[in-house]
Amino acid sequence: LNAELAREWPVLTAKKPSPEDTAQWDGVPDKLPLLKR
């Protein structure tokens, strides 16, 4: 997944705040199938 997306997205050079729902997703198993591309 990383190799695929690395070709399409620019390198991150600045840190942004975490999304508001970060705590909700912490520890949730099997999130990869939920990824929207």
C-alpha cells in the first residue's frame, strides 16, 4: 500500500493536527479494507 501511494502523493514536509475522530479509530482492528482511495 505504501509503495503504491508513495508514487501518487507528495512528500509530507509539515505536520498537521490529527483528525477529530482519531481517538475513535485508535485500536480498531482491520481498518485497511475501510480505506477510501
